[in-house]
Amino acid sequence: MLTSLQNPLVKQMRKLRSRKERHKQHLFLLEGTHLLEVAAQLGCPFTVLCGTPAWQQKHPQLWYRAQELAARTEIVSPEVLGALATTEHPDGVVAAVSRDGIGKMPQEPIALGLVLERLQDPGNLGTIVRTAAATKVEGIWLSEDSVDLDNPKVLRASAGEWFRVPTAVSSDLIEVIEHLRATGVQTIATLPQATQTYWDVDWKKPTVVVLGNEGTGLSEDLAALADERVRIPLNSGVESLNVAIAAALLLYEAQRQRLSV
């Protein structure tokens, strides 16, 4: 059992809290029973698997399955597990997973997709991923200057759906949008000056929703590429909605129209 916080493996895994180290080591942290269970169901390989004796005894079948997928397995003390985890009250299991080859890339043709520019809040991104899974989104393209897809808070906020939605990180969203438009996909952007509401457009067409930064919104360059500009009606004095809520409204309107066909 690993009990020392000075153990080299413990030191290495603790560094994965930072974006720089996740990129340097090509690893990210997977924390908690639910995320581990989803990953194991999908056959995700674990580079390192760490669990406490109490967790192992409580989840023997999941521990056995996760061990089969792990290159290295360690029993650790609760103190070590607490040092590895990013949550205040971890439930007893943490894994390190390779950043390479995890997840699915979006595949064309796309019936419904998302393009996200400069999102900074991991909770927002994780919530959007969760909503995307619920509304049959077939691909998410994220600008490379956004929060990391494998940020621990993104993974937790996605409630495990992170593994199910095809995602890609792009250095050029303009190129992505132009390519999608060339394949017959319409782009819809929310802009406060738009004259039509989001339920006025035809969401039954192949569509990609384009959303921007939480504070500054969508850049002019991406807004200019929108085939349809829509607004979300707001009460007087309310400037905007949280980007994750806006995404949910748009995606569920697409669902509503498509289910009514």
C-alpha cells in the first residue's frame, strides 16, 4: 500500500492538477466511482489506477474490471488518495488516463453539432457536453484557447457523458465552420442584435450551433459566418444568459422540431 506523499508516483500524479503538466505528461485525472464506471464500461485503458482498501471492498466488481484495463494498479491510503484528488471529499478512487487516443472525433455528415469559442469555465463546458449527449449532438469543436476538455471539473460536470460525445480541439474554427458549411450544414449563432428568436429558424436542417466566450461572446469573425442569427428573449434589464443554459435552449429546440416531424 502506498502511504507516503513523497512517493514518486504520488508526486507525479499530483502534478496532473495543472494544465501544463497534463500536456507535458500526456495524462489526465479521472476521479470518482461514476466516471471510473463509465470509462470501464467503454473499455478505456488506465495508465495508473489508485484506490483505497475501503473503496476496493465496496466496489469489488468495478475494481476487478478496472484492474483489467490498468497498466499499473496501486492500493493507497486515504491520505494519499486525498492528495491525488482535486475534490474536497473524494470517494476513494483516482486514475491517470492517457490524453492520446481517448474519445471520439466528430464524423461527417453532421446532423447536429456545436462550435465553442474561447470557453473558460470548466463547469460550463462540462454541462454543455452533458446536454449535448442528451440531445444527440454528433460533434463538438472547441477552440484551442478554451479550457481543457480533460480539466477535472469539466469531466465531473459532464457526469460521465464526456466519453460519449465526439469532440475535437481546433486552432482554426473559421476553417471548421467553412468546411461544415461546404457540406451543407447551416450555422446558427446567438447574437443580442438578432431580429429573429431561436424558435423561428428551421432546426430540422443539418445544423451547427456556434457559441462564444462567457464574458465577451462570439468574435466578429465567427459571427460573420453565421447563416442564421438568433436571439433568446430576455426580460428587461437582463443582459444575457449563462452559455450552458443558452446551449441547452437551442439544442432542445432542435430536438423539439425534429421530434415533431
